[in-house]
Amino acid sequence: MRQQSALVENIRSQLGTSWVPAIYSDKVRSLGTRAYHLDIAPRENKPEILHTLLGIELKIGKRRFACPDLATARYLQVFARIGCRDFAVPYDITKISTIADELETSWHRMLLLLNELTSGQEPSTIGRYRSALVRKLREEIAEIGPGDAMPAFDRPTRQSSR
């Protein structure tokens, strides 16, 4: 257990500001967001993005979730992969694509570091390390929280100033 937490902290420190929860905290929660809930198991999943006649869907296990566009599907896929049930989605759709890119890059860098640090070990040991890493991501994102169900539109407008 101590080795798992040491490895997780090593990967976390190497990623620095590219750690998924750090990106979520700095670049997502600092924006206007709305809470999003996925009814999935809180474990590592293998989500797929499907292009159907009705639009884009995110398939997680046997469940399908409709997505308004590909950028949103990619964004949701990162959190579904980690097993996060509640998280925030930026309300400004122009920001989702770049944040999804950063989150996906961070995820893959994290896996590369894991493979590098656990090379030569038993597959079952590597699996335990990976589970501990994903659990840590899920816990930190849950601590940051999903925010409000709808963003607060408290900016003054031209019409409200009259």
C-alpha cells in the first residue's frame, strides 16, 4: 500500500500542473460551469464515442449518453474513463475542445509514466498500481466537486442596467 501511494505521488509530482485534477481545478472550475452526472460505476471504464444517425453518443458499458458535439463527448469520455460520476462541464462550449485535449494528453502522459515506472513488474502488480492511480484521480476530482447545477448569471447586462 505504501508503494502504491509513493508511486502515485511520484507520478503526480512529475505531471505537476498537467495532473488531471489540477487541470480540472484550474481550467474547468475557474470557468462558469454546470454540474453533470453520469450514472456509471465508480471504477475505471472503457468508454467509446459512437457516431450514430441521431448524433454523437458516449457508450459506457451498456449505457449510452447523448452528446451535443464531438468536443463534449471527448470531454465526458475522460471523466467516464476515470469513473467520475459527478463533475463540472464548462458552460462556454468554445472552451471544451481545448480542455478535452489537455485532459486526454494528461491521461496518456500519466499512463506512459506508469508504464515506465512499473516496467518489469508482474501484470497483477501493475494493475494494482493503475487502480490506485485512477482511484486517486477520482477522489481528488470529487473533492474539487461538480459545482452548481447551472452557472450563476450575475453579470450586469445592458438591459438590466436601465
